[in-house]
Amino acid sequence: MARPYAGYGEKGLFPTPFDKAAALMESVIQRRPFVDGNKRTGLLGGAEVLYLAGHDFSASRDEMVEVAVALAEYKIEARQLSRWFEAYAKPLS
């Protein structure tokens, strides 16, 4: 849970909210801390990080499933995931 906020000195390892969301999602999905529900939890955790940073996240259900499965199978990495979050995030009004 702390990975998105990790850093050294004054510099964070994940500077943007999209990077933070990707870091959390990647950690939960690829490290599988739960017996079941890791992909759902990781995706919702990433979306929550964005929400707390003032962004609404909306991708189609099919695309969310596709991305979560691809991440679980190590077919995408955090940098691509960050861009995906950025593409589907809109500032809260």
C-alpha cells in the first residue's frame, strides 16, 4: 500500500497520480496478497488513488478486465499502465 508514495529525499519514485495508481495496481495484481480478488482489488485501488488525487476514472468494463489480466500475466508494465490510467482519467468537477 505504501509503494505509490515511496521515494528518497524530496523526490518521489512515482511523481504523478497516474504513476501512483499504476504502482499500486501492479503491486496488488502481480504480488497476489489475497487468495482471490487481486485483479479487482488492484484495479479499484488504482482508481481510488486517482479519485483521492482529484480524478474520475472511467474505462469500459471489458478494457478493465483486459488490462488487469494482461498485468497479471506480465504482458504490460507500470509505465504502460500509467499512460492507460491517464487516458481514461478526467478531473473531478
